[in-house]
Amino acid sequence: MTDAPLQTVTNAARLLKAFLTREESLGVSELARRLDLGKSAVHRLLTTLAAEGLVEQDPRTGGYRLGLVVFELGEAVRVHMDLHAAAGSVLAHLREETGESAQVGMLDGHDVVYVDRLESSHALRLFTETGRRVPVHCTSSGKVLLAFAPEHVRERYLATATLSRHTPHTLSDPDELRRALVTVRARGWADAVDEREVGVASLAAPIRDARGVVVAAIGIGAPVSRFRAMPRKRLARTIVEAGEAVSRRLGWSEEAPILEKES
């Protein structure tokens, strides 16, 4: 094993950075000159990057420019940064109000990734570090994100994902999960009790961006004993309000139309 950089990846990164000059397009010869690489090597890099949507060729000039995937990646970075700023104080208030660990999760393929998290002060608490990936189908955040995803994304997940049975309470049947998601969408929140791990429970609600698209989920996680001691409807209302508070900081308003995220 070595930590030495891969030269091809390094050259691909250098090539993408060459477009930071904001010129309308750049040709193979000009890129080769700026990068001090052979034209054939630059052409191979461009062909590979174009196949991934990272660059595109201008049919008029034959030159290359950044592709839409780069814009999408930039938007993803912006959402992460905006989300962290918008959720910070709300997450702290949610932890204080419930006494439990509070977290924000985002959908990434068949997983939920916790992008922000504050631990409970209880001696008995759940330890789920920021950046951890958990399955979609047996977590409250995952069910929220899947319920509010575009229908074709939801159906593709149900058709292709492996719904592993982690406990006797896990929803491992696609039709059963589909029905549960209808309920989640109708009431605006999801819970998961003993589904990923016996003795663990969570409840989550959606976070929307300025367009009304659900981009993340906010929720709490707790040992089942404490979770069941909290009135479920009151807890759900608290978390839905937390989701709305973060959403408003992202530019959402209750009057705005609710859209589905394109994917």
C-alpha cells in the first residue's frame, strides 16, 4: 500500500482546474500546452471525463468546457455548507428540548449519511458519529428521504435494494415498505423502533430547500426505553417544527409549492 497520488487522477484534476479561467472553451492543443502534457494524453483524459459528464465538447468550436455534472457537484457542496449553517442552532435546540441525540441525514444511494450530529448528555446514549452510513429502509431518516423522493427514485430503490432483515421488526418486504412510505408521506414524519437494532428508536422529519425539495432529514435517536416514555405525537410535532425551522433558513416558506428532487 502507498499514499503516492495516482498520476492519471492528478492529471484529470489539473485538467478540470484549467477551466477555472472561465474561458468559453479550451481546445486540446491549448490544454496540452498549459498542462505540459502530450495531446494524445489530454485527448484521452477529455474523452473519459466527457463520458462521465464532467466536461462536454462544444459542437461549434470543437473545444471543451465543464459539463453539467460539475455544476451538480458544486450544488451538492453548496447544499452541504448551507445545510450545516442552517441546522446548527436548530439541532442544538432539538437536543436540549428532547434530551436525546439529534442528527441530520442525507440520502446517498441506498444509504443515509449523517452529515451533522449532536450527542445526548445521558450516560446511556447512542453513539453514531458524523459521516456514518446507515441503511435507508430501517431508519427514520431513510424512510423520510425515500418517502419524499421522486416516485421513479423510490420505485427503483424498492426494486433493486437489498432490504436486509436486521431484526424481527425490520421492514424487509418491498410492498410492506412501500405502504409504510405512503403513511410517512401523508403524516410528514417517520419513526423506526427496533428496526435497525433492537433497543434503538428514532423519529425524523423532512428538511426542504428554497424550492420545496426535500434535501435532508432531521431527527433524534434514543434507547427504546426513553423513546417510548415520550408522547409520540408531541415528539413528532417537535421534530416536524425543527425540520421546518431549518427549511426556512434554507429559503423555504409554507406558501412555496412542494417539488420533488430531480434525479
